[in-house]
Amino acid sequence: MTGNGLYQQIKDIITPLVEDAELTLWGFELGSGQRMVVRIYVEGSDGVTIDQCAKLSRHIGLTLEVEDVLSDAYTLEVSSPGLERPFFTAEQVSQYVGKPVAIVLRDPHDEFPGRRKFQGEVKSVTDNTIVLSLPDDEGDLTVDWNDLKKAHLVHIFPDTSKGKKKK
């Protein structure tokens, strides 16, 4: 089965299970290595608990076994997307205008020869086009969603050292 066919088959299986748990499927990814990894990210209106993830993981694991979708051994991970959530669609990125994100392009960008990794603030998202405001007066970067290999939110931790003297 092709990668896209397998991806769609897994999505068709897990989506109703996630919805039955009164959660929302943020996205999922298939990783490879010695064992395939199926990483599923879910959200709830009030967040998601470890117990919810564990219960959902058991249901999804059993269903994938019964449906015999994955012939080889695999690891199943179910979690919230977290503070530095990965993005699976341009629409998800549009919810974070004004926030910092990191992206990795499939190929170097024409305006920045040899460079594939960028971090900047989301300026706008239109259809599948994302515009980032880059730091240090580098200007704006416009990319098509389909040119991205990865994208994720960047959490900036607050500076808690204010007022403390260094020893």
C-alpha cells in the first residue's frame, strides 16, 4: 500500500475513535526507524488528560490490530500537541498569527540560497500561503504550505531572572 493510502486508511480508522472520546484530532504522523511510529495528537475543549490519552491509545491500538492495517511492528503514541505543537495544515497556522513558528522547507528558498530552516512570527496565512516576519531585519518570507517539510509553534518562555543579581 502506498504511503498516502496507508495514511488515509489510518486517518479513517482513528478519526471516529477520537470523536467518540469527545476529543479533536489535531493531526498525526507516521515516523520510521527500527519500528514504525504512529504519533497521534488530540485536543479537547478543556485540554486533554493523560488518562484520556491512555484510554484512546488502547482503543486505537486494538482497532488497528483488528483492522490489520500495519503489518510490521509499530509504536503507538497518543498525546496533546503540546506547547510547541506541530502544524498539519495551513489553516492550523492561521490560528497563530502574531506568534513565533519554526519551519523547515523541503528545498532551499530562492530568496535565501542554501537555507531551509527559518524561524519567525506568523504575519499572515491565505489559502496555502504563509508569510513569516523574520527577525534581524531579514524581511518577510513567503512560502507555500506544500513546500514545507515541517512546521511547529515556538514557545517563548518568560524571563524569570528579572531583578535577580548574578553571583
